[in-house]
Amino acid sequence: MATAAPEIVREWLSANAQPIADTDPGYTGADLDPLIDRLGAATVVGLGESTRFSRQIYGLQERIFRALVGRHGFRELAIQDSARSGERWDEYVRNGAGDPETVLAGSWRPWRTTETVAALEWIRAFNQTHPDDPVRVFGVQPPSAEPADYDVVLDYVRRVAPDRLAAFEAHLAPIRTAHQVDEHVQRHQGIHPGRPFAEHARDAFALLETLPTTMEYEEAHTRARLILDFHENSVAGQGGFARDERIAGERVIDRQGATGAKIVYWDGIAHTAALGAQLGAARFRGTGAYLRDEFGAGYASVALGFHHGDLGMAVAPDPLPDLMDAALGAVDLPAYYVDLHADAPEAVDHWRRGPAKARVISGIYDPAEDAGANIALASLADAFDVLVHVRETSPVHWLPIDDQ
């Protein structure tokens, strides 16, 4: 079990903390140079955040990414989203197809921020000045349903069986809202309509299979299957966050093998950690564990976290004493990073090689239940190579939610 860090650990952290001058992604000072050089030697760098709601964490994630692109030739960005969404990001940054807001309209909700818009615009500008050596983007998840898929199914029903349209709309209307607010978040917020979305999706799919099979049927059937898979594989559909991310890991591995490019991977710390994590009573083996298996020391794992502050949907208090975030908060700096493999006395090495708990704040976070908002790791230093810590956070800026 993880316990509060002893005084010698706090002293070591203070002595080895490298101050970060600015969390703005456009800042180009030399404060991150040693970190960038260390990460630049890797083939794949996982930049994992403890929450997707912090402007400062996102800013540092973006700062590190830009520096790795500019100084060490990283040319691929892997994102936690479906292959379809990644293809739209890629089309924009390579060819200027569409605009960032339109590109993000079909992306996973946490990406729909002005901070992501700025990231896409920066990559697009870089590619315009490096047309023969562009940055590419891809999603680590298989193709999944998007709001437009529901319209394809409904349009087909409207043409071939208009008398059945109301039945389909009764199933599809409530569940398409999951593309704006995840189903498990709807339950947390008390706005869920009641019946599990996967059940609605299964019923709609079964109804479709009873309809006439015209030339357009196959396309409608494909979209309905995507909708069903989306809801059955969601957090709510699977009954929790725990899962095995072998498919996502293989996606990154295969991409690197095919292109030879150096890759930055953006995701949450449970996904980027280089070994499995414990989420409550469930085990989670994330993408990062497969990347460490494949690349060894060529996979660098960075955890970006915070001490306290405003996340927009909630204000997070100081972390509990047994979290690594509490130990990091003992350093009197607004932001810094520390290399977990730097020289250390035996007592510190015992701490960093031992079990740890790290704060993780998702869309269902409740400050009253802060004690459960974390992941447990068998070894801090085996999970992460570098820790980045921000003392106080403020919220990201959300793009408007459309009515799809």
C-alpha cells in the first residue's frame, strides 16, 4: 500500500526539482531543455495527464510536444480517439481540410477545447513550412460511431419503412447524446434518461435487420453496427473504466513500424503508464504497458499532474497524504519536473520503486469522494520516467456544444 512520503523523499524532490517557467504552449524558454533532450532520445513518448480539465497541464503537454517536433524530429501524434477522428485531424494538419472547430465536432468530447484548436493550428502551420516532412496524426482506437451515423440509419428507415421511423428514433435519439456527454457522466450528473444505451442500440440494430435490404442497406447496417459497438464498448457499457488496451498499443506499435517515425502519444496517465494500474477493484492494462514491452527504454512515460485548483466542473482540494501528488506538492514551486531515474539515496529509491497512488480526475469527479479519485501502481518508477507537477490549475476553455 502506498503511504505518505518520508521527509527524505520530500528533500530529494526539492533538491532535484527542475523549475518550469511557463505553462503556456507558446513559451520557448530554456527551462525544459534538459527534459526535452532526455525525452528526445526515445522512439515513443507518452504524455499522460491526471485530468483533461486543466489548462496548465494541457499547456505543458503541448509545450513538450512542440519542442519534440522542433528539436528531435518527432513526426507522429497519437491521440485517444477513434481512427475516423484521427483521420480528420490528419487531413486538416496536412492539407488544411476544413477548420479546427469542424474537425473537432466529431471528436471525443474532451478534445473539443480552444486549447486543442491551438494545437491543430500550430501543427498545420508547422506542416506548411515543412511540406516534405510533415507531422501526422492518428487515433489509437478502432473506427467508432459518430453523430452523422445515426442520420444515415434514420434516413434509410425513412426511405424504406417510414412507418417504423418513430420506433428507431425512440432508440437512437436518447443514445446519440452520449457523443456530447458520455453516458457514465450523464448518470453521474443525474441527466441520464434511464435505460442503458447499449440496450437501445441492440434493439435498433435488431429492428434494422428486419427491414427490406435495398442497395443502401449495407451502408445503414455498417453504421448501425458502429453505433452498437460504440455503446457496448463505452465505460457505461462495460460497467467501468478497467480494460485491456492491447489493440491501442498494437496500433501505435504498427504505426511506428510502418513509418519509422518518432511518436508522441497523448492520453490519461492510466493509459500512458508503462505498467498496469489498479482502478478500485479492477485491473487496467493501458497502452503504455504494451509500448514498454515493445520498445523498452525507447518508450518514455511522463505523468503530468497537479496539486489543487479549479477544473471548471469542480474544484479539487489538496491531495490526500498518501498520493504521490501530495509529496510533489511539498516542493515550493508553481510548476516543475523531476526525473525519477536521477541519482538518489537508498530510502528514496525504495520509495520510487515501491507502490504508489496517483490522482486521476475524470468527468465523474466529485470532491466529496476525492479519496477514490486515483489509480494504484505497483511501482512509481516503473510506471513513469518523469513527473511534471503544477501547483494550481485552472479550467480549459470548451468549444460550444452543438445540438447533434
